[in-house]
Amino acid sequence: MSRKLLLKNDHIPGIAALKTYKENGGYTAMEKALKTMSPEALLEEVKTSGLRGRGGAGFPTGMKWSFLAKPEGVPRYLVVNADESEPGTFKDRYLMERIPHLLIEGMVISSFSLGANSAYIYVRGEYFYVSRILEQAIEEAYASGLLGKNILGTGYDLDIYVQIGAGAYICGEETALLESLEGKRGNPRIKPPFPAIAGLYGCPTVVNNVETIAAIVPIIEMGGAEYAKIGIGRSTGTKLISASGHINKPGVYEIEMGLPVEEFIYSEEYCGGIKGGRKMKAVVAGGSSVPILPTELILKTAAGEPRLMSYESLGDGGFITGTMLGSGGFIVMDEDTSIVKNLYTFSRFYHHESCGQCSPCREGTGWMEKILHKILEGKGTLKDIDLLWDIQSKIEGKTICPLGEAAAWPVAAAIRHFRPEFEAYVTNPESIKDVKHYYRLNPTV
Amino acid sequence: MVKLTIDDIPVEVPKGTTILQAARLIGGDVTPPAMCYYSKLKTSGGYCRTCIVKVEQGSEKDPRPIPKPVASCRTEVAEGMVVRNITSPENLEARAGVVELLLVNHPLDCPVCDQAGECHLQDLAYENGKEETRYEFERREFEPIDIGDKIKLHMNRCIMCFRCVKVADQITDGRCHGVINRGDAAEISTYIEKAIDNDFSGNVIDVCPVGALTDRTFRFKSRVWYTKPVDAHRDCSKCCGKVRLWNQGEEVLRVTARKDQWGEVMDNEDGSTAWICNDCRFDKKHIKDWTVEGPSEINRHSVISANHYDTLRNIKADTLRMLGGKPHGEKVDLGIGALDPNNQHKQ
Ligand SMILES: Cc1cc2nc3c(=O)[nH]c(=O)nc-3n(C[C@H](O)[C@H](O)[C@H](O)COP(=O)(O)O)c2cc1C
Ligand code: SF4
Ligand code: SF4
Ligand code: FES
């Protein structure tokens, strides 16, 4: 059994309620932080812990916090990113649904450290029922003096607001989120300025993922140094993994960083192996935008080392032979899966979610989707495969926000590792007729 | 002051200047094309990505290159920065990619477009694009919309530069102009078809780099290269009254603001922008209404004559040659009469 920090009390019935949460040690870290520690000391603990953002990019949280501008007389904000819309990722939902007070406790500690008196949770539109759970938990916290004015008699004030989005993936990009939170169209901002300087309503703002903020609680509980001992190398602590696809036990798992990928997929504690005893074909390890890897490369690095669940190990080999931990959306595909169809599904998603501000993403995502559709219809040519490759290269790195990359990377990786499959589709469409249709083919939207 | 080089040409500019503005000081071919940036509109730029450049050295202090191409219109200069535009084949290739993408959903209906001849997208495609399209699918289509009785919106031609949205935001009062929908289905909207009922709404036509917003009073009257532009003024209570008339004989076919070499509306003496009001633009169509100052100075973005096309072809050949590494900046000989808007008769 590996170490659990976030989900350690997940098995306790009623843990969503304040009373049960408190009975099981809840809000002690917050009390410790507010009563015995200074904002600066808290920041130091977070830095020492080595915690990295769990929203996808893995940026060191302590460093992000230390960039926050602190001009006199200007409010600062903490915004929790609960937009969670990357296909394959559903861990924040699980956490908020099951243990909402963990997020609230983490938010109070974080806001105190950052000097914020207002904090927001931006919840994706489809999670409206989660917002009700959060609202209820927040109400309980207010009623017990854990939120609002003069928290626990320390003189510290904090209000937490829940805002529901309208169901757009792009509103998970932090600056689009801020626009949306301000009541505007959710378009990513052109950076600089970064949110740490001019974020919500032009004020210094920290945007963090739900899991990142929840992890602040065990960090303060045990101390940053202790937390840093968990995990491996620069991937400290634990990580929630949303496991889906052709595995026996899909679900959300908390793993200690450094767990071998093979163990994660095949052990009974986690995914429980591939469904129906079939062979594994490929894995998308960190949400739909990260490069897909074939079995041999997801289990072992190009150098033959066992691949581990960590930022560094999954990233080993760059994009040529490696991938990314991303948001921890772990999608497993068995031997019958059509990579081309899977890619089509992803590309359709990114086309649909492009905000349309910048030319390469607005025009390129739709073009890629159309070509993939053509290939799936058996009308593709070998040239189309090269064209796809070329279009993704014309998008990558040339856009306002990383959605462009998110759309380009899956295309590049699928062609890089599974080119023969694309070629089979165009040279001999008959041969692939009996591949199982896991993804229903929809006409272009 | 900050010193940097763009395509090996040194330039010194005040702190806070963008790479694009610095390149405009140098002028000529090292200046990246800018389809969405508009120096007279706050927060413009960053969208189209045509102005991308390669930053080979970030600054003297931090000489690392910037890993991705940057939008020169939104990136500030730094001391010791080394920027490559046309001396980086990689950058030209990336730009050609942007241009190709800008064109995939464009209807390519120049023969029936009033903007033809003064369209920045035509110039851009000609100078940076590829000869053939690789796009073989149906193009996105919208119905043309009348924005009141004076302005026509052809959304099919729009490149989403957001300039008109910024004009509506910053020049006219009471905003009712914005964007609806998302991705390649996004469209400029007036919430919806409500005329932008404001004395300065016509300026959206002047800032539009393509034929998406055009003057209905000029619709199909002539091709711009058959008209003769003259600068003129009148006493106007609403605006500066300094305009450009596009005439055929004595007839005023169209009135626009005066534009500079970057295709932007010029400044007044006091530094304000010489936006013009709708009275001057749409209702003063008699030569008697105006005091004519003389023929307008024409730049390459206003009128494309047949001769001009030829020289642009040479520029492109130059650019290709330059892929061998040789910077080019030779003066372009436009040929006798090339800038005479009436030279159609001399062909
Ligand atoms: C298109 C796009 C969608 C994103 N969606 C999310 C999301 O749903 N949740 C999230 O936490 N971060 C998302 N991110 C990353 C955020 O921009 C931001 O980096 C993150 O919230 C920072 O939090 P962290 O440092 O705690 O990871 C997205 C980024 C992009 C470009
Ligand atoms: S990359 Fe796509 S989603 Fe991001 S700003 Fe550009 S068009 Fe919008
Ligand atoms: S209508 Fe013209 S000015 Fe407005 S966004 Fe489109 S191209 Fe730009
Ligand atoms: S002009 Fe710079 S991005 Fe459009």
C-alpha cells in the first residue's frame, strides 16, 4: 500500500460533512497555519515541499506564489481552477465531490499566505452539482467560523466564492478563466502581463489547480521537508491519477510519485490490468493533449529503464520517445483500438474548443479534423499524412495560448509512433474494417 | 534608449517599444507584416501571428534565444536583443504557414470584393504565401450582413483581427459590436445587425485589413485602381474633416480617412488620430463639399497596379534567394507610371 495524503480519509462515510471531516483531523493544518505561522513561513514550507502545479504544466507552486506582486492598497486574489475539461481527467471532480473541505482548508491556508481576502473556485459548467457540494461545504465553514470575518479569532478575513463556467475547455486556461470570472467572453489574454502581476480585475492573482491547493493541507500538516521526502527526485509528494480506458478498474487513484507505470497498470491495487486479458497497445499518460506512447515506450524509456509515474521519467526522451505527466489523465488503449479514430476524436475536441482568437489554432484545428475524417472514410492519401504533420508543426508554438500545442501534440505523436496504421488506412482501407469501433464516427460539426 | 538588431541592422529605440515598432523605424522589408496590430488602437495585436519573428538572443543579460517565435507587435525590445525576420528561413517558413492557415477558410473572392487592390491580405499572401492551396474542403460560409445602410459585413472574408471590435470599444460610445461563437465558427457581431449607430462607426471600414467591412455607398461602383485619390478637407463640427477622396473624374466615389504607409489612419497635428465622422464619410459625396489639397501619396498597400504586382514578384524571388542567407533590401523600381492610379490606360 503506498502512501495516501489527499485521499487518506476517502473511505470514511460522511467525510464530505464538516463534522466528520473535523473528527478526522480536518482543519488542524489550517489552525496551525493561521495561529502559529506567518505568511512568509508558509510560503517557505511550500517551496521546501517541492510541490509542482497539478493542473498540467507542473510549475513549482512555491515559485509561482513568490512571483505574486504585492503593491500597497491593491487586493490580491487566489483563484482555484476547477474547470477540469481535459479529456481523460476527472480527479478534481472526485476530490471536490468526496472531500470538499480539503479544498476549502487548502484555500484558507493558501490565501492567508498570499495575503488574499477573497478567493474563487471556478467550476466547469458540467460540474454544476459539484458546485452545490462546494456551496454547502462553504456554508458549513462560515457557520463554524472557519470562513468569513476573523477566522478562528485570528483577525484574518476570507470569503470564498464559487463561480460556474458555461462549459468551455478554454476557460481552464488561466487567463481565459479570469476573463470568464470577470463576466467576459472566455478568451485567453495575451501575456505578459501574467496573472501574478495583473490577474483578476487587474489585480495580482494566483491561479492554482484544485489538487495543488488541496496538497497544501498535508504539506502544512507534516512540514515541507517531510513532504519532499515522498516521491522521487523533483517529483515530490503524491498525485491523483484519473485512470480510464480498457483497464479492469478505471477510477481515481492516489499514487506516490515514482510508482512504476507497469505496476500502476497491472497491479490489483490500481488499474488491475487490461480488460478481457487483451494486450495493451498504447497509453496517453497525462490527459488528451500529451503525446501518446506505444506499449514498449510507456513501460520502459528508450534507454530501457522502467518508466515511472513522475514528471521526469514520463518526460524522459522528450517528445521523440517520451511524454508528460500532464494533469494525470491516464488513458489506456488495448490492442483492438484504432489510433486513427482515437486521434480523430481528440482533434475534433480541440477544433470544437478553440476560442478562435489566433489564426493558427482557429484555422488549423478544423483542417486537421477534416483530414482525419477523410482518412477514416477511406478517402485519404499518403500525402494527407504528411500534410497533417505539416499543419501541426505550423500550429505548435505559434499561438496565444497552449491550446494550440494541445491540439498539435497528439497529432504529431500519433503519426510519429503509429504511422503504419495511418498508412494502412489510406492504402488499404478494407484491411481495417474489422477493427472495433470504440469511437462512433460523427460527421464534422 | 535600448539597442538591438533586426536582421543584423542596428536600431536604437526608447524602452517599452515593441519589436514591430522598432522594425518600422528601420522600414522596408525587415518590417514584419501586421494584420491585427494597429498602433492607434489600444490592446490591439497578438491575434493574427503574421508578425512573428525569431528572437535569437533575448537580451545582453540573458542571451538565451526565445524558444518559440514571438509576436513582434506585442513583444518589447531589450538591450542587446537579436531579432531575425527575413534573415531567418525558419521564420519565413513559419509565417508562410500562418498565411496559409489564414487563407484556408477565406473565400478568395477578390474579383468581386471591393477591397481588392488595397487589401492587406492580398499583399500578405502575395509576398509570403504559397502558390497553391493544400486545402480541399468546403470553406466556412456566412451570409453577408448589412450593418445599417452604410456598412456591409462579409464575415467570410474576416480574419478576426479584432480591430473593428476595438474601434467600437474605443472610438464609438455605447458598444454593440463584438464576437459571438467560438473557433472557426466565431463571427463578428453587432448584437445582432443593430446598426452601430454612432457618428464614428464608419471607421471600422478603415481599420479592416480585408474586405470584411466595406462601404455600402461605394459598393461595386469601381475598382480602387480606377479611382484617383486626392487629399481634401472641410470644416466639420464632428471630426477633423481631413479625408481622402477617391474620385473618378469629378465624381466622388468614396471618402476615407487618410492612411500612412502602414495602412493606419494618420495623426492630426496635435497627435490625435484623424478618424473621420460618418457625415464626412457617407454624406459628402460632391466635390463642392470639399477643398481639395492635391493628389494623395500612394503607398504599396493602397493601390496595386499591374506594374506593382510585377515588382512584388521580384521581391519574392529576392526573398527566396535570400534563403541562401543574403539579406535583401534593394530599392524596388516600381516603373514609370506604376503609382499613377489611372495608368490602366497605359497598359
Ligand atoms: C486550454 C487549457 C486548458 C486548461 N485547463 C485546465 C484545467 O481544467 N484545470 C487546471 O487546473 N488547469 C488547466 N490548465 C492550466 C492552467 O492554465 C494553469 O496553468 C493551471 O491552472 C495552474 O495551476 P497549477 O500551477 O496548480 O497547475 C489549462 C491550460 C490550457 C492551455
Ligand atoms: S491557441 Fe486557440 S484557444 Fe488559444 S488563444 Fe489561440 S485560438 Fe484561442
Ligand atoms: S471584420 Fe475586418 S476589422 Fe473586423 S475582425 Fe474581421 S477582418 Fe478585422
Ligand atoms: S500583427 Fe502581431 S499578431 Fe497580428
